[in-house]
Amino acid sequence: MRTRLTIFCLLVFLLWSLSACDMLADNPPATAATATATIEIPPTAELAVITATPTITPTATVIPTSTPHPTLPDWTIMVYMNADNNLEPAALVNLNEMEDGFDPAAEINVVVQIDRAVGERNEAGATWTDARRYQIAHDNDLQTVNSPIVAELGEVNMGDPAVLADFISWSTQTYPANRYALIMWDHGIGWSGISFDDTEQDKLTLSELGSALEEGLVGANVDKLDVVGFDACLMGQLEVYAAIAPYAQYAVGSEELTPGRGWDYRGLLEWLYESPTQAGDQLASGMVEQFLSYYEQNEPNSFVTMSAVDLQQVPQVIQSLNGLTAVLSNDFTFAAGTIGDARSGAEAYAHAYGEDADSYAAVDLHHFTTILGDQSLDETVKTAAQGLTNAIEQAVVKAGHGLGFKQARGIAIYFPRTAAFYQEAYATESTLSDWNRFLIDYHRTGTAELTAPQVQIANGDAVTVSIHYPAHLSFQITGRSIEEVVLLGGQYFEEGQRLLLEYDPLIPEPTYLANGERIFEWRDGLHEDFYVWNTRVTFLTDYITGDYVVMWPSYDENLRTVEGRYTPLVGGETFEARLTFDRTARDLTAVWGFTADGSPFEVRPQPGDVFQAYRFFLEDDNTITRTEGVSLQFDMGGKLHYDWRPLPDGDYFIGFQAHNTAGESGTAMTDLAIANAELPTGDTAYLDPYIGYQFLYPASWYRPEYRNNALFTTNISGTTTMQISLFPDLVSTSALDLKRQALQTFGGVDILFEADLVIGNYGGLYTAYGYTDGEGNLHSGILLTFIKGNMGYVVDVDGLTAEEEETIAAVEQLIYSWTFRPTGVGLFPGNWSSVTEADFTIPQRSDFQRDTFREWVRFLASSDPRIFVAVRQEQATDTLENTLTFWSGEAARGVSGYQGGATGRFLLGGKLWLRQDFVYEDGNGQEVWGFVMVTEQSGQQLVAWVEAPAAVYNDLENTVFEVMLADLNLRN
């Protein structure tokens, strides 16, 4: 019986991770504030007593409670259900679930205040549109709300804090119990508020939410609520918990968007009825467990989060956060790079909204702090970060998440990626004043000295490209604190407009944290990478009409979003929407909309609903604009569809754009022509970017990718596989030797046919074989072995015998189309190259000349020898401070008007340097600026001395000098 071919190639594919880019554009392996009570926050000065502990087990705060009254129900559950908006259909579904799950024998009250909307779909029978209060009673009718109406309120403003306060006071007085829980049901946008009333165009801000809780509890003579739960998006934020902490013991909320189905009220109530006497922390934890269980078992969703937080621990979290920001703010110049890397690497939420996700700017606070502490070279930052992670772990009673959010630890925070996304309203709507000041100072001060990254396309090896001859682009990027690099591609449109068709983020090489976690960040310095573009892009269709669309990045590389506008067939207004597609399953997995005020919600598409996709254009300044595009109708299954289609013939552009944490960007573009019209579309090309071999494979198959040192792909059903293994540095090895070695790994197979082979102008062997697998299925396979130079190739295509015709066709096309192209990494040098010295390596720009002076290696600008970077290595026989003092003194020797700046720490390329800047006048009376820096590695000190005339210094500091020194590394 045959085992799979697992030939471990001698070639170590370091080049595959060198570029660190998943860049083969093909199928996937893609209102005024209201005064409210404040939290008592311990003084920040107490931070010094916080010590790091290996592991903290969250424990609930001991809160004095009165003895349960034997004649009172165990719980009163209050649900504040604002359905005066487009969530009304889901509200009626949830009301019926509550009725279905209610147990009249249990000592529990469930009361609901619901305000409905005008003009929305009435999917549960009733057509009234005002506000009512229900006492939930059991019935099995899932279409009609049959619980008794205990109050008819007429039209009310559910965004008015007085209305919420009245509901709390009325509920607790009318239905007294031993414990109270409030569930806020509606749209949510974290710190921006909750409970959006469309009729009144109002919402509850966080300060209004706090004042409503305070007023409602005073009216009811209740000290605190036991639990406040948020059945709403993005409410699991520290800003929210800070606002409600004085008024409740525990809170339950999601860091991420909440699916349109919301909470599983049937399951939650049935669970509670089984043990109604449980305390607040138990109910809060149960809410988390029931939510996650539902989305694991009933409606599988990998991108959900939910957590329970002990609100009595929130002041300590805020105190620890303030302590951390104080430490970071002491030296933004030093800390900014690490802060930016931690923000970029931290788990972020609301990515279903594509390019608009930045407006929500919610990141997991624990994950951000963990990365920050791991990557920082400052021990005070490490200690403060550990103190904050400890405080978060103590506060989070229960946290859970789907497989798509591995780092969701229970509390998110607002952290806009760049200053451009900061919302001024945050300063008044959040009580985290120290954090707000940190955000402002970080964006205005910490990143102020960053200049735009530099991008250069080193080669475009073809002017005309196609699905059978893809474009291969080598490019170089230089800069500091680079946050993301994206591919931009599209077609020259009417009147010279550039229609954007591709927007693909490139993935840098991974960085491993101390806990083994892998994050992706663009290090400082020089990056050399490549991109292979096969001229197929996403085509969105309803099978009647369609168009090419941009698929924006989402939570992971297999999820992409399409942006547009959504119009329901029956009722409702047009709203912004995003389609989420799984590129592996090739299926529409979710539709998300958001209201005019930015409230997100999930949409359940109905047959005949219309989605109008946006068209995007790249303007002359490389900013992106959009207009309305094609309109499509959802089919009877509530679906739209997509595939990858060859682009039509025409003139196109392609290039790269790099963004840094300051919001600055650099762009490089090149033009090319596409000629697909005369080519059969059933096959597409794979171009290996390292070795340079190219072949055609069925376009319906998955994109080939390297696994265990072999290139691998399959058809969609997985019944036919293709594996290509490479053997470098062969000496006296023949194609026959390779064949014998491969067959030995197969186990028992029958040889059906053997013949000589010519592939890519090289001789080899063709071997057909057959076998029966462990399940009794007959297989037919073809093995190709050949050698080019000293590189051996083994191609194995294995499929079911029932599909033998397709297998043979795929192999024949591969043989016919196999060719070699000069696309290996390093063959097309751009502006930069790497220089290897006896003791270190360093990048050199092409317009700088290398020479030596005494113990220094110097790189002088060809245009002006006054512009130079000099580097030396010496034994670490003295402190960095003394070494810097000595060489700064040498820089001052023999020059006029020398002035040295203060010595400061400087973080560059993951290394801690000591740096002193200086200025003097040259013999012509012109100012010269420069610096001396020293760092230590492995018992050796590296010294850098940089100078340039003041008139050009600022242009060179970030783009040349710091690029070179970021990649300066000792050998061995």
C-alpha cells in the first residue's frame, strides 16, 4: 500500500521565508455629557509595588451581600431592547426565544422593554411600532409574542438616559428579587455609545449610560446591579467598563462584532433555570459559556468573542494602564517604535468592515501589552506592562473566543492606528483621560520624526503579461516603523483614471515572542521582496451580471470583504454593507451593514435583496476614492458568488505602497499590458519566484504553496494532488536515481508505463503507476523526474483512477508548458545591495562609494563626500557611555562651532543605541549636521558616525543613514 511522498529536500527554503510574503495573487492556499459618578482609581505612584507574577488565576472580588430573602425570586432579568432601528426583526426573534426557554416553575423574573421601528420587516406577526413592557411567559409559538403586556408606553426615546433609568427603577420595584441583571440589547460601538433610537436620532453615550444606571438604582433603592450584559457589538472595552463600574458587580461584553443572531436566550434561560440560585459571577460566566457554545454548535463562527469582567477590578486595570502610559511618555522618541509594533501586532476587531475597520480602532489590551513588554528593551516598560497584564487577568472572570481570535483576552481598548483615524469625540466621551493624552502625544510626538518609507521596483521582467505568463516584480522598501505594505494593481480607465482592482497586503517575516506566539511586523531597515501577479482578479456575480471588484483584507488571509451598499427588497432603506467571503471555502460567509452613525450589525440576506458594489480609483496623489458600481441580486439561498477571472486585454498598472505608524506612505508603480483574450482560460500559470520554473495547472485547482519543502496543490475536491520536490547540489545523480528514490518512498505500487521525457528542454523520465489506498479506492499516478544543472526535480501527480483522464490532462499540460525564467531573488539589484565586511554586514545604497579610513569602513555619497556613514567594530572594553563620549569628542576635533546635543537612547532595528547629535560649521561656513551612535552585541561594540550638510540632512536621515544602521549586524 502506498504512503504519501515525503521527500525531504536538501534545499533549505530559507528564501521562502526570506521574502516573508504571501504574495501570489491567485486562488487561496486572501449629545452633551451628563454628570456621573467617577471610579476611585488608586494613585499611579503605587505602581512601584506591582511585581510580575508568572500566572494569575482570576478570582472574583468578595463583595458583602445580604442574605437571600426566602420569599423573593432568585433573579430579575431586565432586558432593555431598543429595536427602534433596523435590528427589529432580530428583536422579535429573541423575544420569542425568551418565551420558548422560559420555565414558569423557576423563581426568576424576565421583563423586557422593547421599542419597535416603523417600516422594518415584521417577521414575528405583530405590526405595532411603539414601546411596551412584557413579563416573559412560556409559550412554544416562535412566530408571535404572547407574553402579557404589563405596560404600553407609546413612543419613547430609548437613547434618553431617563428612559433607561425609569425602566431599571420600575423593574426592580415591580419585580423585586435577590439579584438583578440588566441586558442592554441593540447596536453598540464601544466608547461611542449604545442604544441607537432611529425615530429620535439619539443614543446613550457612556456618561449617559452611567447616569441612567445611577438614577435607576437610586430610584429602586438598590446598591448595585449584579450583572450588566451587552448584547451589542464592540462593548467589551475598558472605556465601557469604566463607565459602569460604580453601578454593577460584573459585566459581560464582546470585544468583536456580535453576530446578527445575538445571544441565545433560549439556551441561556434554560441554563439559568437549572441553577437559579447562582451568584453574579456565575451568571456572568454562564452568559459567556452559553454564547460561545451556541456559535460553536448551532451556527459555527470562528470570529466571535465574549468575556465576563469583575468591575471591582477595573480601577486597578486603569491604574496600571496609567502607570504604563506614564512610563512610555517619559521618552517617546525611544518608545514609539515599540509602541507602533505592538499596536500593529495586537489583535484588532471589526475587520469585517474592510478599509473602514480603522474607524473603530478596537484592539485587545492584553495582547497589545504582552507584545509591548516582550519587545521593549526598557526594563521599566517591561515591569509596567507586566503589571497591566496581571491586572487584566485578575479582572477577567471568564473569556472565550472562536478559533479566529486566538489572542482575545477579554478587554479591548480604543487605539487608532494613526493620527488620521483619531476621533476628537473620544476626549469627551471616554473617562480614560490619561490614555487619551497618551494617544495624542504618541501620534503627535512619538512619530513626528518619521518620514515616508521609500519604495523602488527593482525590475519588471515583462512588459506584456497574461494568465500564462505572469508578471514578476522585485522591489525594495526602506524605512522605520513600517506598519504595512500593500500591492496596488488595476487598469487605466476612462480619461486616464486608474481603476483599482487589486489591494493585497504583503506579509512580513514573523517575529516570535517569548511565549512562542508568532506576530508579523516590518522591521526597520531594508526589505527586498517580490510579487507574482497572474492577472486573475475577483469577479463578483449573481450569475446574471457581475464585475471585477476589490477584495479588502479581513481577519486572516483566507477572509476578504467586498464593499458596497445594500438595499432590502422589502422595507428598509439603503445602507453601507460589507460582504465577507471565505477564499478557501469559496463561499459568502457573512454580510455586515452599518448605519449612518456607524453602528455595525449583521444582515441576513433575503432573495431579491440588492448589493451594489463600489468601484475604487487610485488618484494622482495615490489616495483611494470610490463610486457606485455594479448592482447584484441575492439568489434564493441568500448568496452572491465570486471567482477569479482573467482580466481583459488593456493597459494596466501595478505597484506597492508602504505605510508607517506616522501615517506617511511611499509608493512605486510600473505599467504593463495584459493580453489574455486569445488564451484558453482553463489553465493558469504558477511561477516559482526563487528557482524560476514556471508551468500551467488547472485554474480550478488551489494555488500551489510550499509545504514541508515541497510545492503542493490539489483540485477542489482534494481527490487529485500535485507535489513538486527539489533536490539541489546533485553530483553524479541521474533522473533514474531520482525515480528510484521516489518509488522507494511510495511503498507498494504497480508500474504501469515508463518512457523517456523532455520537459523544459531537459531530458527525464515519465513513470505511470497505480495502487489501491487503505479505503479500497483505486489510484492512478504519474511521476516525472529530471535534472537541470545540479538541481533535481521530482513531480508527482496522484488521483483517483475514476478521474484518470483529468490527471493525464493536467500532467500533459504541465510538461508542455514547463519553462524557466530568470526570476530568482537577488538577480535584479535595485538601489541597495548588501556589503559583507570581516566583522559585520551592512546595506549600501548604489550612489554611495565604500572606502576605509584607519579602523573605519566609510560609505561616501558620490555627489558629495561630506555626506558619509562610517562604521567600526571594537571590543567592548568600556561602557557605551564612555565610548560615545570619546567618539563624540573625536567628531568635535578640528571643527568650528561644534555643539553636541544631549545623549539619548535610540531604538533602531531591534537594537538599543546610545546617540548624540551634533552640529558644526565647515570651512565654507556651512552648517553640517550629524550624530555618533554606539551599541553592543556579543561582547563587541559597534560605532556609527554620520555627517551631511544641514541642507540635505533631513532628507537622508530616515531614508539612508538609519536604513543602513538598522541592518548593521555583526557576523557570528
